Amino acid sequence: MTIKILGTGCAKCKALEENVKKAVANKGIFAQIEKVEDINEIMNYGVMSTPGLVIDEKVVSTGKLLTPEQIEKLLD
């Protein structure tokens, strides 16, 4: 599983990255977590509001700071 956090470095983007790490640890799964800060790559996903969350190349959230619990549900 590959999880990407799309964001240019804002506070919410950093918080989302931490929440993703917590969610992955809570689920006890293996996932590659990547932070994407390149605006052109972010735009390629069609994300207009950051942070964005991409799981296995599917955009599952934009413009929201999800909690670890919300992210865990997306990982099911």
C-alpha cells in the first residue's frame, strides 16, 4: 500500500502526515508513506485544496485534516 500526503509544507499538511503515521501504526499494516510537495505533481492529482490524501493512487481526501481514526477507516 502506498499513501501520499499532498501539500506544500503547511501546518495542516505536516499534521496530516503525522496522523497517517499514527493510523498506519494503529492498524499494524505495512505502507509506504510519501510526502509530495511539488505543486505540479499535486495538480496532476486534480487536488486544488491541500492537504490531499492519496491511497494507492486514488485521491480520498482534499482540504481536510483527517484524524487518525478517520484515516484508519479509509485504510480498510
